[in-house]
Amino acid sequence: MNRRLLRIFLGFSAIAWGVSVFGVFLSWSSAVALLQGLGAQPIQYDRMLDYWLRMAAGAFTLIGIFYLLLMFQPDKYRVVIPWFGWLMVIEGLILLVHGIRLALPPFPFYADTGACFFGGAGILRFSSVRQPTPPQSRQLTPSRPPSVNAEPLEQRKYF
């Protein structure tokens, strides 16, 4: 059950980041219209802003792809999964601090911040499942393989 929930949170995070793929392919006018629908002021065309939009959208999409990879193979990447949980939490903190500083309206500020905290907390909670440890051997002293000489080291002759 915990593995299934972990995969759900990883998939949620993959979608949250991966939705940025639209920013890579939309025309500038369509991207500006979408941003205005999310609360941005009108933006005049600027080549550098167009470039930075594609750069940020591409980076966010690649992060989403990483979450998707983790979702499909959580056992293989179980060591790195908590790092990606912390990535979400830290991003949530960044959004929270600057959203408050800039006095942003609730939408999309609350949704973005909440998605980061929700996804990150879920990943951290369900990625910390301990692996079962093998039962301890009943033998208190390790046995020596037959090929090992039982002489103390100082009595062995090497040459």
C-alpha cells in the first residue's frame, strides 16, 4: 500500500512539473494569454523573455520527466526519491516566501505552493519505508572458510 501511495505522489509531482511542457511549444501570444489568465499583467514581446520562457518551461518539464521515471521504477531509485521529496518542499518554501513578499493573489499562488508542500510531504512520508532486515545469524562468532590459515598473523610466513 505504501509503495502505491508513493507512486501516486510521484505521479502527482510529475504532472505538477510536467504541465510546463506547454510553455515549450506555445506561441508567444498564446503563452502570454495563458499567463494573463493566471494573473499576469500584459507582457510585450521581448526576445529574451521568449527565450527565458522556453528555458524555464524546458527545465520544469525535464524535472517532471524525472518524477515520472521515479514513479515507474521506485525500487530502482529508492535512494534518490527522498531528495526529490525535499526538492518539492524547498520549492514550496521559495514560492511561499516570495508569494507573500509580492502579495500575490490566491490563484495560482496557493495552488502552486500547496502542490509543492502536498507532493513533497507525501513523497517524504511514503519513501521512508524501511526495508526489512534479514534475521540475525544464530552463530556468535564468524566461521572461517577452510582455506584460511588459523595461525595468528604474526606467525604466518609470507615469503
